[in-house]
Amino acid sequence: MDELNMNSRRAFLKKTAFAGAGFFAFSAIPNEVFAKTDLVKITILHTNDVHSHIDPFPGNDPKFAGLGGAVNRAALIRKIRAEEKNVLLLDVGDIFQGTPYFNMYGGELEFKLMSMMQYDASTIGNHDFDNGLDGLVKQLPHASFPFINNNYDFSDTPMAGKTIPHKIFMKDGIRIGVFGVGIALEGLVEKRMYGNTRYLDPVAKAAEASHYLKMDEKCDLVICLSHLGYSSKGKQINDVELAKQSRNIDVILGAHTHTFLDKPSEYTNGEGKKILVAQVGWAGIRLGRIDYVFERKSGKKAAEGHSIKISKKSIAI
């Protein structure tokens, strides 16, 4: 009877996860069921453009009353980690600038709080240069997580050796490759703030990194932390165009344009495969969540995601 039930569960999981039922089917299945099958669930949590918003918005704010706040975010992350076995927490830059906390502490508080929340990695946004390269370097010891970027050449700056181009995370046997790209700084950031930082083509560097992670390192999932912006006017590359041109990226976690997406957008990449693009606005108002289910033997995967408004109410749900 137990074997029959196990076979039924396995068939149900495969049907829901890989035949289109998606997140609303497999997110509610207890983790012990996954433990008894060849399926693995990975939960990706992400933030962007928090801009030094440590406190929630006041209760009388006309748009974001009571939303956000580092304490509420930390509590929500703890709640999800208690429910899920395999969680990866990522940020997509512009951690700095936006409230008096940054003016007073220069980013120290932001990095310390993110470290307490146990972020796994972040990339660098244009506002993270707002105290100059020396100011950024000064605060790095307060961050217990790495900064990932592969299209800023810092070799002739104080940031030399302070970032990594990519990182591979292992979650329950699943290899997750993460790399980061940033926006062009010229005309956006004062030259004195980024000094001799060389900007490299993000499309070429993304192709290089994703090919390496997928083909050479055999990653099951490749994530791009992109501070390019969801969409843009003119010739500036953005996440949508990067997604369409890409080949080995599974999901782009975006930033810069403060775009509120209720769930990831889906595009077709350069080889006709699905790629997700996600972004959760700004000011720490939302936490992005993407759940993946992997079938170990076949290598197939399915995903669904959404953004969660951060408040005391969301913690209680």
C-alpha cells in the first residue's frame, strides 16, 4: 500500500510540476514528499533597490503605508526558511542611498542587516558608488556575503580583488550558478565616484559567464543578477533584451528601474527556451520568490514565482 501511495505521489508531482500546473500545485506539497522522490525543490528569494530603507513606510504614507522595513523582511525570510529546505537569498544592487541612515553610517548598517539576514550574494548597483570606491571598500568588511559582478573591471581601483565574477551554490545536489552584470556608469555616476573602473559589454560577459556555468560547470540552474533595468529607451541594454539574446541563463533577477512585477515575466531566449525575468520594485517593499522543482534523473525543471508585500501582515500569513 505504501509503495502504491508513493508511486501515486510521484506521478502526481511529475504531472503538476512538469505539465503546466506549476507553483500553485507543488508549493503546497509537504517537503517530506519531495524527500521520498527524485524531485528537488529550490526556493530563490530576491530583493533589489532597497536604497537604505531600514524602517517601514509610515502608516499615513499615501502609497506604501506600513510596507517594508528590515525587521519585517528578516521575519518573512526566517518564516520561509523554516518552511523550505533549500533557500537562496540574493540582492541585485542599489543597497545604498535614499534615507538618512546612509548619510550617517555610509552603508555600514545596510550591510550588517543583510549579513544578519544571511544573504547569500549581491551584485553592485550604480548607487553603491555614491560614497566613491573608497567608501564602498570601507564598508565591505561589514558584509558576510560576496559581491558578484563580471562586467566591471576593478583591476586599477581600490575595489581590485573585492568582487567575484560568479559563484556556484549547492542545494540538495542541485548546482546553481550565479553571476552579475551592472549598468554603464558613464553619464550616470560621477567619474570621481567610480574612478578607473572599466565597463565591459554586459551581453558579451553574460554570454561568457552563462556558457561557462552551464556547459563547463554543469549547473542545473543559471541565475543572472542584473542591474541593467527591466526595460529602457534608446540603445541601453536591458533585462528584456538580454533575456531574448541569451542562451544559457534560466532567470534574470533585475533592478535599477524600480519595476514592480507581481510575478516573473516569461520570454523566449536565443535558442527558443523559456527564461524568466523578475524585479520587485524598490525600497524593500516586496520580496521576490521563485520556486523551482527539479527532476534529478531527467534534468527537467519547472518554476513559478511571485512577489510578496513585506509587512507585519505578510509575516503572520
